[in-house]
Amino acid sequence: MLNMDFTFAKYQELCETIVESEYTTLTFTQYFAPKNIPDKFVILRHDVDRKPENALKMAELENSLGIISTYYFRMKEDVFKREIIKEIANMEHEIGYHYEVLDKAEGDIEKAIRIFEDELKEFRKIYDVKTICMHGNPLSKWVNKDLWKKYDFDDFGIIGEPYLSIDYTRVLYLTDTGRRWNSRFSVKDVVVGANSRRKEKMKSTDDVIRLINEGDIEQMCILAHPERWSDSFGAWLKELVWQNTKNMGKAILVKRAYKSK
């Protein structure tokens, strides 16, 4: 597939660049429970929204290179695949809970916390989950992390949530949302942090690779959604068309959000 972006070959190139650099990869549990945290690190985060089989391929690729990362799975029938989760955990990657309980409860916060507790219990039958991360549905009027305005995730044995527990003035946050790395099409996947001008230039994975090679930013969190990466042209093209369609809708939502401020 030549030098096309968002292929597993390109993701492997990104991972190999990290391995050959001065950066160490961390899981979120390692970051939130700091003991001898290195000066230069990359946290690789994967939100498994769809296609858990792609998450397994990504985990195997990382494992072959000696990389550890964190996989946040949604509690949906076509995503919460126990055997895949177990396989990824056996590679020493971290498993986390990608919660969307305010969406499921249609804003009923008491119902949402009950769903959260029940779903977390199901995850912990497979893996001792220590970190969670909200799922952001751009079409939903609720923001799932708002659950913690009333409740405390510490009460559930959770030590951190990427949207609430990281100082992004120190950690550069890059996400492949919209098949770009500059957060242009992020609706709820948004953080306030430093290096915004640097981030605006991050369009392709090659830009991220160059950033890692330059090595002047010491702390980074890179979010790669497994369903966005393909190893066949047909799957790659399908995802491209689907993502471009979503981006048109997201652009309208982002514009409306900006005007409402």
C-alpha cells in the first residue's frame, strides 16, 4: 500500500521510531502511580470503539517490538470480546474501561453510576482495571466524564482518568481523530494544553514520526484508534470514506460549539 497513512505498516513505522528513540513507553497505570518515571516518555492509548480484532493486531505488533500500551474497551456486544481482551492483557498491555454511562442513562446520573459499577465488575472478571477513560459520542448531548462532578472514581478503586488526571500543559496530547493529528475534528476528544501551534502542524503520521525524531518534547500521549488503521486497501478506503463523511458533520458541530462560547 505504498506510503499510505493509517495503515498497519505506517503504525509499525511509528512504533519503530519510538523504540529507536530516547522515549520510554508507559501505560496509564504506570503514569498515574509514578515510581521512577523516566524524563522522556510516550503513553500509547487505544480507544477500542469498534473492530476489536484490529486492537488485537495492533497489540501483537506492539508486543513484537517490546512496546506496552493501554487499551480502553467499550462495553458493547460487538466490542467487549473477552477472549481478545485476555489475549491483549497476556501481552502485558493494560486494559481499561471506555465508559459511556451518561449516554446510556440518557443523562440520569444515578442510573449512570449504577451502570458504571455493573460494567466495571464485568471488566474486572477479566482484568484488574485501574484506569478508565470516557467515550465521547459527538452526537450525544451528554459528556460522560461529567459523572465525576458528583461521584469520585477513587471510590471504585480507579486511580486515574486521562481527561481528568493528566496535566496537559506538560504532556503533549495527539489523537488520530478524523484521520488527522491536529484535533481539528475533535468534538469531545479535546484537552487544554501547551504546544498548540506545534500540534496544528500534526496532520499525518509522518509528522508525528518527525516530532519523535526531533525529541524536544519530553512527554507525550498518543491516541490511536485501532479501527482507523487497516492492512488491506479495501478496508482502508472504506474507513477513509466513512471518516470523511463524519468529518463533515463534526466540522459543523465544532463550528457551533465555537460560536456558542
